[in-house]
Amino acid sequence: MEPEDQAQKQKRAVIRTKYEEMLGDAVIARRLERSTWNRVVQEARRDGLCRKWQNPVFRKRYVTKGLHIMFNVKNPATPGLKAMLAAGAELTEQDDVQIPCSLNYALGQKQQAICDALLRMTHQQMNPAVWREAVEEVQRRARRGRPQDIKEDHQGLYQCRHCKSMRTTYTLVQTRSADEPSSAFILCADCRKRWKMSA
């Protein structure tokens, strides 16, 4: 066996062990690790990267994806992720019932689908409450000072250089050191032209 293959197997075993410690289920841990590997291979193919373990970028993506999943599943703010994986584990916890081989295969496929779905989730989908607040804050900032917020009879301090309108708004920002003048960022409500002046 080549040393590169051995290094790959060792790293994948480490990730699988971490998943098993986190979930307490070896079968789900194996399936989740396989889904992690497949997802990184798909992303590398999409981005045109070499999908070999020798490629340090590919290796880093694999480890990063594994850490990303571990962090989000362990995170108390995202209990739904652990519950989702636990639902996959409960499918096979029927010790008193003999499961036929074809049904066992179907259950394995369902577990793999659950793991694949977890790997396809974005960070916004994994923790929507946190990201909803952040997105709303960004949207609130973007809406501030928009031309539609300016009244029709508004007369600004600056005249637009482009359309000669006085319907402008400005924001003073200290972009340089404190002993230098502020910069005025000006927005025209009519033509939407933006420019910067030293105040």
C-alpha cells in the first residue's frame, strides 16, 4: 500500500472516530464520514481541483468540512442536527425484530440520505435563528439612506455633479486619522450617483 493511501485512511479513520464519539453510533459515523468524503470530492470536481490526497487544498477541505460538521452537530444552538442524525440511528435499533436483508439495505440507504442531506446544508440552514438576525441587520443597514427614503421636497447640502439635482444625502465618515478632515459620502436621490468629498 502506498504511503499516500495509508495517510488518507488514517485521516479518514480519525474523522470517523470523532464522529462516533460525538454520535455514539458507529454505523451513522461511518455513513457520515463517507458523505463528508463524497461531498468534498463533488466540490473539488466542481471547482476543478485535483481530487487526490496528495493535494494539500483537497486535504484541507476534507478536514475543514469534518470540523464544520462536528462543530454544528455539537453546538447546543442547533439541536435539530443531532436529532436528524439520531433519527437515522433509530432506524436500525430494532434488536428484537429480525430485519430482512432488502429492508436492511433500504434502511441503510435512508441513513445515507440523511447524512448526505446534512452535508448539503449551508451554515444558514444549519442555524437559521442566528443567521436570520445577521441577514436582517445587513438588510437594515443597506436600506438606510436609500433614494426611496428621501422625501420629494428634500433639499440636500450638495448638488449632484451628474444631474445637477439638490436632492442628495450625505454621510460623514472619519476615514483617515483624527487630525484630518472627515470624508463625505454623497448619494443623489434622482440619478443614484455616488461620490466622495473631503468635508
